[in-house]
Amino acid sequence: MTIRGTFTGLGDASRAALREAAESFGTSFTEAGTFTCDSSLSAFTFRCQIPPPPEGEEPDEESWAALRATEALEAHGHPHRILRVAVTDMRDIKIRRKGGKGAGGTRGPRR
């Protein structure tokens, strides 16, 4: 899940916490979520990984995941306004491996 938004009405404590942590912000997708934001602390991107619901329990997985991501964002406690939410189902991503032809990207026998 990727949520793009703006911070609204950040207090001094939130600004200080965001500035202090700015160097450690990464772009990884974790269940707790990570922020990247501009230097003025106005716009942000929040990335989080949401495991799928138990099979058959949730007919609309995308809405379920968006709700879980919003809850993860709100758990950080910074006032915000959400501009856009994007869902990427990791099960649909195909990884292209470097290497030669054949299973597992093996290059064949060495000579």
C-alpha cells in the first residue's frame, strides 16, 4: 500500500519527531509503515505492507487493505490529509531474474 498525503497542523513535537527520524526513513514496505517526506514536512508518502485477509473471509481485499493501511498511518499520530491510496498486490508481481536461459536462471555447465 502506498498513501500520498499532506501533513496538517503539525505541532512542535510532531515536527521534531519527524525531523529527527527523517534520516532513518526508508522506502521499505513494513507492517508498521515508513514515511518519506519533503524537507518542509508538508507532503509525505507512507508505505506499508498489509498481509492478505484469511482466504474467503473478505470479498473486497483492496478495500480491506486500504482500511488496514489507513489504520497503520493513523497509529503514527501525525495529523494528515490523504490525497491518494494505491494498492499493489505483491502476489501479482513477476520478478525477472538476470542470468541465462533455463530454470532458476542457471547459465549452463562451465567449461
